Amino acid sequence: MAKRGVLIVLSGPSGVGKGTVRKALFDQPGNDFQYSISMTTRQPREGEVNGKDYFFVTKEEFEHEIQTGGMLEYAKYVDNYYGTPLKYVNETLESGKDVFLEIEVNGAMQVRSRTSDGVFIFLTPPDIMELKHRLIGRGTESMDVIDERIKTAFDEIRMMQNYDYAVVNDEVSNAVERIKEIIRTEHLRVNRVMPDYLEMLGEANQ
Amino acid sequence: MAKRGVLIVLSGPSGVGKGTVRKALFDQPGNDFQYSISMTTRQPREGEVNGKDYFFVTKEEFEHEIQTGGMLEYAKYVDNYYGTPLKYVNETLESGKDVFLEIEVNGAMQVRSRTSDGVFIFLTPPDIMELKHRLIGRGTESMDVIDERIKTAFDEIRMMQNYDYAVVNDEVSNAVERIKEIIRTEHLRVNRVMPDYLEMLGEANQ
């Protein structure tokens, strides 16, 4: 039986750059983990492939998954559902492969409540003022929206205490390196390797 | 107030190469931790310096430290005491510097029972047979002693479950790299950095 993979959850406040860090991490060679494909009820955009970019399903199919406990986490934005199918994640972990989720804070807390051995990484802005500059820098939001975002970020940073690790996104390449080290280090945790050693002891004793 | 340093404890079975790994780690540039100096009642050997190699004390002084709770861990070999003075370790941690202990398994368990936030690393042989070869390779022990050592190693590997991380000593340079990653990663743990963030939130909110 393959050793169970590690579930890695990357989250953090809106605007902190989770997506950019995740893409940079996955663009590197030699990664040995699987990116979890989300399920959604929104329409595929030009070039998006079902089962690669998303699992595209109907509203009825998605709600059926929710009702039968099939979603590890989910959220509704406007009229569309987005979420992580439990079955896909579990099958990948059981095959011995790590699974990487990059999700919003609310989703991460849903995952935390449903798993016992996940590794939860909170991506943080270098400081709160830096977050403000980034949001203003986008130029797509009004000051009211920005103030609201900052209030949310305060709340979210307080939520950091529900995570295992805090990684500062000062530079994308630094954040990526820290996340890779966290993943390698988590594989050395005694509760993950103990089964292998007990097996080895048994064999050596014969 | 400086953030409290991390107490790092490296241990493992006799003959696994803890001393070699520790020396290789400390020979590297850029380490930001302090090696804990042991206290002993044995006589200084040629060239050994008090306060650098060991704190050399009398039997009466050592036993006074034990009785007044001054030792983080200690053991008696033949007629001499060896141990780690609590005061030195605590002062170094309070100053914000990490402290590195390389000690026997029994000592590590004493430390575990007296601290709440130490990082416990268990150095393991690549496999049990490899440990046997290493002991025979030394050529200084009889087969009876070797068999006894292996029995002890079995017991000690079962003790691995009291540690946080297991690092395989397949190559000294690999083991050193893994330990460095563990230390860097432990500094990202939310329970260690949360105080900094709460402070930052307070300042940003003014």
C-alpha cells in the first residue's frame, strides 16, 4: 500500500497573490504533487477544458454533490458554485500523491474541519499597508471597496491562527521556496513516516 | 522584546552519527543558532576550555544543580555527570536566538517533558542492517555488544514516536540540509509568528 499523500492547502486574504504564487510553484520542474481541479457551475470560457481547468457541471449536479457530502469545500459567488470534489482529492492522496489546493479562507476552514492531517499555509502580505497599496495599484476598485477589503484582511489575518504556517509573500520566488521547504519538511514528520519504520523494524527482526 | 528562539533537539540511536551531523551543520556558514554547552563533572582533557567545550564543575556543584531544578536534562555515565544547564538555554532563547542540543535519547525525553515548544528531530540509520554494519565497521566492539546495541536501537526507533521529525542519515550532507530546512520551516509556524502579526495589526489600525 502506498503511503498516503499530504494534503496541502494554500490560502490567504484577497489580493495577497495566492494565484500568482501557486502558478509560479507549479511552473517549476520536479514538483511531485497534484493540483486539485475545482468543480463549478459557471460556463466554460474560451479554451477552458472540462476535467483540466474545471469540472463543469450543472447547478443540479453540484447541489446533489453538496447534499451527498461530495464536496470537500465549496462557495457560491453570485449565481455560481465553486468547490473541491472530495472523491478526486481522496483518490489522489490514497495513491500516495500530494494534493495542492489554492482556495479562499472560508473554503480552507471547511477543509480544516473535515480533515485531520492537512497542512494549512496562510500567505500573508509583507504588511497591511502593502496590501492597501496593492489593491489601489490594481486601479479597479473604489476607495469604499478598498476599505472593505482591508477590514476583511484584518479579519482574515486574525484567522491565521487556524493555520499551520504563515508565509510572507514579499517576493513570489521567496514564497515559492518557503512553500517547497514546508512540503519537504512535512514529509519528515514522524506521524507520516512511522508506518514505514514499523514495517522496516518488522522485516529486520526476521 | 525579542521573539523567543527555537529550541532544537537532535537525538537518535547510538552509532547513528549525531555528532558527525551536528559538527557538519555547525561548520556551515550562516547558521543563526547557538550550540548548547554541556555541564560535566569529568576532568577536562588536553586542550578543552571551560565555558567553551564544557562547563566543568565538581560533583557537589552538579548535584546541587539537579536538586535545585537547574538541569534541563542530565545523565550519569560511570562516575561522571553530563547534562544541559537550564539557565544558559533559557537565557539564549529569551535573547531571540535558537538553541541546538545534540543529546542522547534519554536526555531528549527529559527535555520533551520539561518544554512545550521544542523541535525534536530523530536521526535514523538508513535501515537497521546498516546500523549493524556501522557498528561492526568500528571494529571496537564484540558481537555481544553489537547485538545489545541493535536491541537498543530497536527500542530507540520505537521511541521515534515521541519526536516531531525523522531525518534519515543516508549522507551527512543530506541530513544537514534536511535539518536546516526543518529549522527554517519551524520559524514559519503560526504559533511562533502570531505575536508579530498581532503587533503589526495593532500598529496598522492606528
